[in-house]
Amino acid sequence: MNLVDPAHPPSRKAPLVWAIGAAIPWLLLAAGQVVWFAIDPRLRWVHTVAAVVTVLGIVVFVVVVPLWRYRVHRWDIDAKAVYTRTGWLVQERRIAPISRVQTVDTERGPLDQLFGLANVTVTTASSALVATVTVTGAAAGVCSRVFANKFANT
């Protein structure tokens, strides 16, 4: 089996969903810092350091990471296997042979549903281990059509 470079990127909406998902905890942290400053304005330098770290975290995890993930994440499916490439600092390629597929699961969180996205997990098994291949941020209609058609015939 050849290691194919997967061709399909996530949906164009995926970076926005990833950014919103990352922004929620960072905004809660920022709100907590505002409350902390309102209650105890002493030690301004500590508040300043905390605010700078929070802003850097927001920039990295809400802006940079979703765009980088979109550039790296890819998936593909053919008659032989499901292929994925994921990661951002450490990139991983996975192959799930069609002949070994046991289950195909779809997960759609609240943001995924709002933006019409889905995450598909293909599970395979062998005598040694259970392996999974996950397609993240794909358009829900594409997932349903491609994966249902592929596995309805196997």
C-alpha cells in the first residue's frame, strides 16, 4: 500500500470553527483577568504580564493554529484505503485499508452543526490493535455522500 498524499482539504469553514472553539476558553480567561483586576488592582505588573500572555495565546491559538491546520490537514479515500494527514508542529499521516474498516462514525458538535461540518472517524482492527483515522472539519454533505457511498458497497 502506497502512502498517498491526501488531496482534499477541510471545508473552508473549518478554520473559523476551530478559531471560535479556541477563542471561547481564551475569552473566559480574559474575562477572569478583568474581574481579577477590578477586585484587586494592586500589582499592575502582574496584571500586565497576564494580559500580554493572554493576548499572545489568543493570537497563536485563535489566529495562527486554525490557519496552519487548514494548510496541513488533508484527507482522501479510494478503493483501497482512507488517507489522512494531520497536525501542525508534528505532522502525522494515517492509512486505513478499506478491507479492515469496522466502523465509520460521524461526530458533529454544536459549532460543527451550526457551520455544516462533520468529523468522521474510520476504525479498523487487527489482532494487535484498533486503529483510527479521523477526517476533521469536512463539509457534512461531502462526508455523508463520500463515506456512505464508499462503505455501502463494501
